[in-house]
Amino acid sequence: MKIPALEIETNYDEFISKSIDYYLDRYLTNYKKIKEEFAETPVHDFRVSIRRFSALCFMLEEIFHISYLDELRKSLKQQLRVFSKLRDTQV
């Protein structure tokens, strides 16, 4: 799946929907990989997907003021903290 590109004719609803699908898919894909192989590269990729998905949630929460996005971001931040400890031991 390609990162959604914003074109001049693009419908913003479609762009937002594709962005959510893309970053959620990356998060879930990397979560599955980390379950299969608990190693440095999958942990790194999962942490990157958490940060990017969290950034998207932050942007959407700021624009649309949807409260559950803030809760989702807090949950993602907690996951990031857990894997930060693991990353520190690997580095």
C-alpha cells in the first residue's frame, strides 16, 4: 500500500480515510511481525509505526476534536514507552 498522496483534485475525506487505513495497516502489520519475531528490526519498525499513527491521531484530533483519538494516542504512547525500554536494552 502506497502512502496516500495529496493531489489538487483529491477529496479530503478520501485522503483522510486512506491515511487512516495506511497507518493503521502499518501498525497492525508491524504488530504481527513483532509477534512472529521479537528482534531488533521488528521492534524498531513497530515503534516507528506507533509514532506515525500517533502523529496522525494527534492531527485528526486537533482538526476534528474527537475525544477518543486523544485516548488512542495515550494508549499508543504507553505502548511506545514499553518498547522504549526494550530498545534501550538492545542498543
